[in-house]
Amino acid sequence: MHSEFDIIGRYFQRTTTSVVLGIGDDAALIAATTGIELAISTDTLVCGKHFFPEADPYKLGHKSLAVNLSDMAAMGAKPRWALLTLTLPEGLVKQNIAWLSKFSDGFFALADLHQIELIGGDTTAGALNIGIQIIGEVTAGKALRRSGAKLDDDIWVSGQIGDAALALQHELRQFTLHPVEIEQCLPALLTPTARVELGQRLIGLAHSAIDISDGLMADLGHILTASGKAAWINLTDIPCSPVLRKYRQQSVAMSCLLAGGDDYELCFTAPKINRRKIETLAAELAISLNRIGEIYSGTGLIVKDAQGNTMTLETQGYDHFRI
């Protein structure tokens, strides 16, 4: 059986070059850079709440970092460093040590892709729980915020919305997808793509941004609340996969589209004058960027159907404490 320090040394300790001091002391040391602000965020994934106990550890290592990268993307920050806290069941460490190897491989594959160094954390025994703190850099005063939406801004969404939530409903046996359909939807749930480069390129183009983790309506609602604005969006303009579009008239699929969450796409607002630049950016990055609505004065969020009528909806975003 590995000790706490064996686990760290064998699976998670690497040489670091971008910090003054990395893993091995009571704290890491980062040298401040003039003209740069640090963007810092953290996320926790709890077994049985955020992932199934039998989840593929490689994909789980990927997702645990990806959801944090998405927070950096929403701020337009360049991710640089991460700290990892692992709470591991003793049985897993004793009987399934390969889990740690696969988890660390998935984590570092994504970290290496974005040139992120793991510089610290903690390891302890208990119910399986993964916590990551991520630190990024952004030019002082340039970070994208939720509070920046302006009157008459376009509302944009990257990628496709709803597949992750639809896949989860299938896995929970609340909805049935055909084998080829679940194969198409599962990657969105298990190995999401954080729009890191997009977020950085939106600085100077977008007024506000947020990543869609709790559902489109809820997260766009956070922008509206922080900015003191209202918005309308067109249901038919919300980008979704052919699988979700097929089932969109069913209440479960509609809820996945509007409130399912776990998408980790970016929702952002930008002035109309930047439409062409944003379309050009989409082509450069080979990312789908779609205008779905507009900011106006007032409060609240209106969803319009294909005929332009206001829809009555009961969907809400994800909330850990909502019963």
C-alpha cells in the first residue's frame, strides 16, 4: 500500500520551471509579473454527485482539470498552474492502484496540452473527492467579467449545448438514447473541451462572458444579474447537436438544452459592431459561434419560440442544494 507521500512522488510530482518553488514544501512560490493579474478558481468533483463511481479514471483526470480550465476561459485568462487535492478511499489505494496511474495520465495529458504545471495540493484518505485550484494570468484590467454586458449587445454561445446533460439523463435511465446516439453525446459529458484560446481571443471583442456549467439560462442569468440588464434569446438559435435537436420537443431534452449544464461552452456578449470580427475568429479557431439573442434594459430573461412568442418555462439551472 502506498503512503500519501509515495502517491504524490510516484504519480503527481514533476519538475517545475515556471515557479520559484513547486511541490515539496509547505506552499508553492510564484513570482509576480508586472502588469499581470492572477485569475484564481477552484472546483470540486464528488463521487456519486459529479461522476459515477465506475467512471474511467483517465477521462476523470481530464474532466477534473477541464472544468477548471473553463473558468479560466470565461475570464480570458491564460492558465498557468494548478493545485490538486485528492481524497482517496483506502480500498482504492490498496486494491486498485492502477486507478491513480490512469487518473494522473488523463490529468497531465490535458495539463501538458495547455502548458500547465502542477505545483501543489494535498492527499488524504476518505470518500473519493477531487478538488483542483487553478491559477491563470491576464493583463491587468483586461479580464472578461460577468458584469460587463452592455445595452444592445449580441449574445453568443460557442459549440453545442445540451449533449452532456442528455447523456447524463440516459446514464441515469431517465431518458433512452440509441447506442449510436449515446456514443455521440457521451464525450461532451466525460471529456469536455474548455474554450481556453477562445476566451483569450475574446478580450477586446466581448463585453462579458461566463462558462456554461450550470445551464444556459442560469449562467446567462448570472451575467444579467451582475450587469443589471435583461435579455431575450431565440430557442431555435441555440446551437445543439442533431441528436438533441431530434428530441427537443420532449421536456427532458428541452430541459437539457436550456438548463442541463455541464456544457463548458462560453456564453458571451459583444457589441454588434464586432459581429464580423467574431465570425472571423470562429473560422480561425474552427469553433462554432452562434448569436442567440440580445441584451436590453430591464430585468429577466425571455426565451422566444420559432414564432417569436415568449415561452413559459419551468427549467432551472443546476444547484447543489435545490431539492
